[in-house]
Amino acid sequence: MKIGDLVKHPAGMRNVCNDMYSMGIVLQVKRGQELHPRGETQVEVMWRGEQASLFYHKSQLEVISENR
């Protein structure tokens, strides 16, 4: 996963808006302990229709189109 990739929540996510969380763009990828003490990769995503970005664990997202 890298900056510019398009992502979505995988089908198993619950209690999320299907339209909004069907596509977002990766703004930043933080690895190691920059954001998380256990060293897990964190991904900053801007969802369509939102004005603020949010951070997720890499495992919570699915890449739907890779930035080349």
C-alpha cells in the first residue's frame, strides 16, 4: 500500500456508510513506531465526501487500484 492508492473497507466491515467508504485515497503511510507503539503500519485515508482524513491499520483496508 502506498500514497495515491485507492482503497475501500473490506466487505466484513460493519456500521460504515457503504457509499462514503467504498473509495478513498491513501495520503500517507507510516511504518514502524511513528504512530503505533507496536510498530504496525498506519495508513492515512481521505474518503470521498469527507473533509478530514482518518488513520487506519493497514489490515483494515483493501486496495482497489494501485498508484503507478
